[in-house]
Amino acid sequence: MIRPEFRTLLTDQRGAAVILWSCFTISIAIYLVIARHILSNPDFARSFSYAAIARAMFWILTLIDLGYYYYWKRNYLTLEAISRDAKTSKLLRALEGHKGRVEERAAAVVSIYITRKIVLFAIIEAIAVYGLVLALVGGFLLDHYLLSALALILLILEFPSEKSFMTVLGRVEESH
């Protein structure tokens, strides 16, 4: 059984994940503003000679990231993977005050879930960064908007909802 005060610590970790998710999401808006303001300046609004090569390279990197996103989600963010790998995870500092085996297991599961979600956010964020670079290097605003929109959609899909978090936590309580 998980003590109420420890359960509060566990659910606070979801709040931390939401804050980090918000930072990743807000940064995409910042990228859009940066590109818009820099490209409105005629001194910066010219394409470099390597822009076409960079464009192809960043679109290939986007496809690789999308594949990695799918791979990461399928292999590391399933309930089975989180439960299986929790035994080897390092606990988040806030969850080190566990008492008993059930709380220790819950702390490990929540730690690995939050950590893996953050990695997924970073994979998605890279796609938005590619768009920013394309806008700055070659003035490819349409590419920037498409990659930013794709990143925003993926971030929305990966929002650390209370339901998904409670499902992960519920798995721990069911197994004990």
C-alpha cells in the first residue's frame, strides 16, 4: 500500500513532467518568433549556398527522428517496458523517501516513466529545431512551419496526462 503523502510525491512528478512539456511546447513558439523576426531583416534574409543541401539533410534527419520516436515509444514507453526496466532505474531525488517494497517499486516506475517521457519530448523538439535551422539557413519558412506543426502535434499527443500517469501507477499497485 502506498502512503497518501508518498502518493502525493508520486503525482507531483507528473506535474514536473507537465512543466517540462510546457517548456518544450513554448520553445516551438519562440522558434517561430525568432525565425520571423530574423527573416524580416534583409541582412539575414538570404539563402546560403549550402541551403539546398542542408534542406535535404534536415528532412532526412526528420524522418530518422520520426522513426526513432516510433521506436522509442514502442520499445521504451509501453507499460511492460516501464515495469520491466524499473528494476534498473535510478530514482528521481524527490522519490528517495519511499518506505517499503511497494513504494520503492512505485518510485522506480514513476522515475523511469518521467525520464522516458522527457527523452521523447527531446526527440520531438529536435524536429522543431530542424525547422528553425532551415528557416535561418535557407529562408525555408514553409519547412519551418511544417516541422513546427509536426512537433506541436506530436507533443500534444505525448502530453503526460493524468490518465496515462495513473495507469502506470495503477500497474504497480495491481502487481502487489
